[in-house]
Amino acid sequence: MISCTEFIPAYSEGFRFLENKGGFEEVKEFWNYLADRYLEESLRKHVADMGLRGCYIYWKKALSEEAADFRMTLDEEKGEFRIEMKRCPSKGMLLEIDHMEPYEKYCLHCPALYSRVLEPLGYEYTMDLSETDEARCSVLVKKKD
Amino acid sequence: MEVFERKASDNKYLHRDFHISMNMLMEYICEKFGPASLTDYLKDFSREFHKRRKAELMKDRLDVLHEYFQRIYKEEEWEIKITITENELNLTQAACPGISYIREKGFDPIDQYIETYTTVYGELCEGTPYEYIMTDFCKETGACTQVFRRRVG
């Protein structure tokens, strides 16, 4: 069994396996595959039905279940949703497992997955990845002009 | 403006949707590269992830696997019967937490789902004094009995 609590290292190794098979393009193709299936009934549906509030609802559940250390803000008047990730549970776990090397582009799966869902719905997803080596990042989702 | 803030210690780490993502990753590898590649991937994962447990098993520390399985099933909040003797570790479950959750959410586990057991733990035992035996695996529920047994001879 691969427990859901062990999924992150399996995910990281999966990305590495795909890159060895077909380069980074193969990894990106998988992220598209996952976004189209996995996020269809969750994030995409929430945002299609409720706009930015759908982001708030989706990530409130997901990040709570992942025991993340984070702060989210929803400003519907400004048309902005933000996540300040103080300790990403996934990257944090990968950094803690000292006998495994995290896949070096691991954190790129977030913008790849979420942009693919949110852009066609009229939102821009941007992410600051400059501190991911310390398991920190930030996300801004806003309505396209 | 609405604000929602949580610390890691406010919640338990249990995001069962990861079972669905895992199934999709395996499905993708199977569809794109064939079932043999899925086996290769799971062996790679096992070698990396269980590296330390394998080293302990080489030193005859079956108790390390016992503690490991007790911990992960507790974290999964899943019932399992685990017994250990000098030569054998037995695990019996009425259903698999991954298969159960994947089905509950309306997806189908891949045909090769059993390999998350057989390939992962078979690789863990490779080259150690123990062998891994899976019996009576039910594809529908994941009910099964698993045995880590000291090799004879």
C-alpha cells in the first residue's frame, strides 16, 4: 500500500521517473492530464459556480487536510484571492526525508495544475516560488482584466 | 475581506484525495508506457522510500516493519490485524484504504493497483532474509492477507 500520508514522496519520484522517460515535457503532459481529471469536479466546478470564493472553499479544505501552515485572504471587491504559505506540507515533507532527493522541479506542479484550470475560467494564477527551498511560497489569483 | 489562517498543528495530516492522485499517476504511466513501466516506477519508489527500512530488515529487524505498519495504518485511521512472531509478520485487512476511497469518490482503481503492495514490498524484501507473500487479494475491495516471512535455507 502507498498510504495517502506517503503520497508526496511517491509523487516526487513519479515526476523524476517521467522526466527520465521523456524529459520535462513528459512531466508537464502528466500535470495537464492530472489537472483535467483530478481538478475537474473540485476546483474547476467550485470556481465556475462561485468565482473566487470557489478558490477559497477549495483550498480551505485541501490545505487544512494537508495540515499546512498558511494564511488565505479573499477580497471579492478587489477580485483577488491570496495564499501565503508559511510551511508547505508537501515540500516540507520532502525536505525532511533526508535519505531522498526531492525532484528539483517539484514545486512547478502547482502553477502548472492550477493555471490550467483557472485561466480558461478568466483568472490569472501567479506564484512566487523564490523561497520554496524553505517550503514557503505565495499565490495570487485575480480576475483577468 | 475574509481571512482564514491555520497552523500545521491545528489539523491532522490526512488528505485522502491523494489516493486518487496516486491512482492517476499510475494510470498515466500504464497508459503511456505500459504496465512494465509501472512496475519499474514502483520498484524505483520502493528502493528510495524504503531504503532505511530495508537496511534494518537486512539486520533481521522485522520489528521495524511491525512498527512501520502500525504507524501508517493508525495515521490512515484504518483497521488492520497485525501479528508478529520470530519469523513472520502477518497483516490482514478487510479492505484497502486506497481502493475504498477511490471507489467511494466514483473512480476505478487501475487493474495493477495490487502492485502498490506486491511490487513495493517485494522490492523492499529483495536481498533481505525475508520474503513477501500476498494471498487472497480482492480486486474489488483490496481485502488481503500479507506475510513477511523468513526465507528458508
